[in-house]
Amino acid sequence: MNAYIWQSIDQVSCNYHSGGGLVVFAATEERARELANATSDVQVQPEDKPDVIQPLGDGAEEKVLTFPDAGCC
């Protein structure tokens, strides 16, 4: 299991500021993208490459964490 971290992608929420960061715990990058894109308002594009891929311990479960851009508001 790995943590796939995108520091900034264009579509993480339907808020006025739609971009933000994304962390997905998954076995492969392909699975991370599947999980992320199945999450409401998240769209990871093929050209969006993870900024960090961090190996995790054996007990980790699949999970998607979104960090929407709070913007100036």
C-alpha cells in the first residue's frame, strides 16, 4: 500500500476555488486514480502525476483525502 499525494490538481471540489490537494491510500497508482475519480467532485486527469508516492505499512486501508483550496474567502 502507498500514499499517492498530489499537491495541486484542478478539480478537488465544486467550491468557487475548485483546485486543491489530494492524498489517496491505494496499492497502485491506477487504483488511486480509480478511487479518487469515484469521489464526488474529484477529477484526476491523466496528465496529473503524483508529487509524492510514499510506501505505507501493511495495515493501511484504501482511503481518499481531499484538501480543497480555501482561496481568499
